[in-house]
Amino acid sequence: MLEDGLAFLASQDFRSLISVFWYFAIFEIPRYTLSTIAVGVHAAFHRPYPRTPATTPASVLMVGHNETKGLVRSVRSLHEQTHRNLQIVVVDDGSTEPMTELALRLQQQGLVDTVVSAGIRGGKAAALNLGLRYCRHDIIVVADIDTSFDRDAVEHLLRPLVHDPSIGAVGGNIAVRNPRASLLTRFQSLEYFSNISLGRQFTSMFGILAIVSGAFGAYRRRGLETVGGWDVGPGDDSNVTTKIRRAGWRIIFEPQAWALTDVPVTDRALDNQRLRWNRSLIRNRWRKFRSVFNPFQHNFSTADMVAAINLLWFHLVLTFAWVGYITYLVLNHGADALVLLIALHALVIFFDYFEFAVAMLFVPRPGMWRLLAYVPGMTFYVAYYMRINRLRAYLSELVLRRSYTDPFYPSKVRDAQDQF
């Protein structure tokens, strides 16, 4: 079988190879080449915003449920920032652990300014909206409690908001803090480096950034209040990003504002996390904000439409197209299909190394080179593990609307929310 497959490949001319590897030619090559080259050109010629005066006030809003373990580390990380004028607000979203007590001790030590206890769990969106009431300043930095930061992260994050009044939100860069915990965390570290450090920089360049990560991002208070804050449900960070952009604000990504977060270590935890994330694409982009495709809407924006199309294309369409491609190979090439898939992955691995090199050149991150040997494995992780997860998520959401019964949000909150 191997010899027959190799003989088949050797007998093909360029046009025939394109017809065999049409999925790679149509979908993968443009994604790799256009995005990486564009990011490289942008990084070479982009002029960064001026430094932010250290006296510029900002509120840091951190909410969590049973986040006792990471609270001290995150708070201390904020006190090590080059930007000092920060009001730190901690909201306990109905924890069963003594998180409020720990936050109050940090307040007594002068490390936290305001502690808010919700008493009962209402979900992240409700906790963020509650905490926003206690934030005193015009710039709101939102960060997960299990997140820590490079010392200049907040300074870089605030610069665009301070110097450009048209910007309503800025997304920070996210790296994996626990890459050595398991093989899956190593793959996720490479995945974050590609999808966030490069991918979001690319979409930000063209004004179609779809998400300011809930793990680390900054908002103009007026923008948040204009759109009514965060909506309940999965994908609350992409939800509020879309609302702010539709209200007329620019959304950008700041690649030098680095935050570190722990990612799932086990297969089960990662699978559940990504099912929730991927279902939100259907729920939010296809159901809730489908009006972005209507040119007769009073607030229609080409950027909004392109941002939605970009997400649906590269996540939804390409996932089902991949299934179609595998089916095509099996039906048309039989036993040679396996050899053709191996050859395809060899091409993808080459381009993944190219993308990795571009990222290391223009968005360098200390220690990432240690993961160089895991790039081939990450290629299979993305091709099969992630695609199968997305396929399950999309089908379960399209057919069963599973996001509406997701236990990530309390049942009383799910029952009271609007059914988009």
C-alpha cells in the first residue's frame, strides 16, 4: 500500500497534485501565507503607541468562583506591574471555598482595594456586571483570577485606550503558563501561540478582531455601559466585543501585553472546555448576531459582517469541509488515501514550522523554542482532536441546542436568559 501510494504521488504532475490536495490548496495555503506575511509586514512597519503615563488610573476587575488557589498569585502579579495606578476589584461569584475571606485578608494587607461577594452563584457575566459598579475609573481591565502577567502587560494594554479615543476595547496576548504539565498542554501552548499571538494580530490589522479575551483585556467604561455590559451565556467575552464594535468603537489586539494562564491538563477537561467554546460560535455568531449579515440594519457594518464570516468560514465551514475531504480521498483513492493523508500532513508540518518561525521572529516569547519538537504532534492535535471536538460541538448545538443546558452557568440563570 505504501509503495503504491508513493508511486501514485510520483506519477502526478503539478496540476494533478493540486486536484488531489485541493483542501490544502484552497483552505490552508492562503491561511498560512497571507496571515503570516501580513503579520510580518505589519510588525516591521507598525509604530507602537507612546508610553502611558504611570499616573493614568485604571480599574482591574477580577471575578471568580472557587478561585482561592490562584488569587494571591494574580494579585501579587498586578502589584509588580510597571503601571502602578490600579484599583483592584475582586468579585466572589458564590464560592463554596473561603475565597471572600482570602480576598478580605488581601484587602487588609493593602493588596486589594474592593472585595464584593455575590453570596450566590450567578455566573461570570453577572459577576462582571456587579463588579463594574464598584470600578471607579474610565478604563476597566478584566482579568481571570487564574491569570498572571508580564510586568509591563498592563502598561502595553492601556496605551491604545489612552492615546486613541476611537478605541473601545483592547485584547491582550495570552500564553500558556503550564506547558510542561502534560502532552496536551504542550500542544495547547503552540496552539495559543499560533491562534492568538498571530491570528488575532492578523484580524486586528484588518479591523475584524472578533474577541477580546475574558482572560485579559481592557475596555473603555463608556463603551461597556453603552451596550449594557456582559450578556449571560457562553462566549460572554466575544458577545461584549461584538456589541462594542457594533456601537461604533474600534477593537484592537495588543501583542506585547502578555498574560499567562493555566490550560486544561486532562483530555476530559480540555474536551469540555472546547465544546463550550465551540458551541458559542453557533449560538452567538449564527443565532444571536445574525443581523450583522443584514445590510438594511441601521447599524450595519461591513467590518462586523466580515468578522462573522471569517469566524464561520475558518471554524464551521472548514470543519465540515475537512470531513468532506477525508470522504473524497477514501472514495476516490481507496487504499492510497492513507498515504495521501500522510503526505498532506507533511506539507502542513512544514507550514506549521514556517508559522512558528514567523511568530518567534515578530512576537517572541521566552521558552517557546523548547516546544519546537512538538510541532508535528500539534499538527495532528489540531487536525483531528480539535476538528472532532468542533464537529461534535456544532452538531450538538445545531440539533440539540446544548449550550442552553450547559452547567457552566447556574440553572436559575440559564432559565431566566433570553433564548436566542
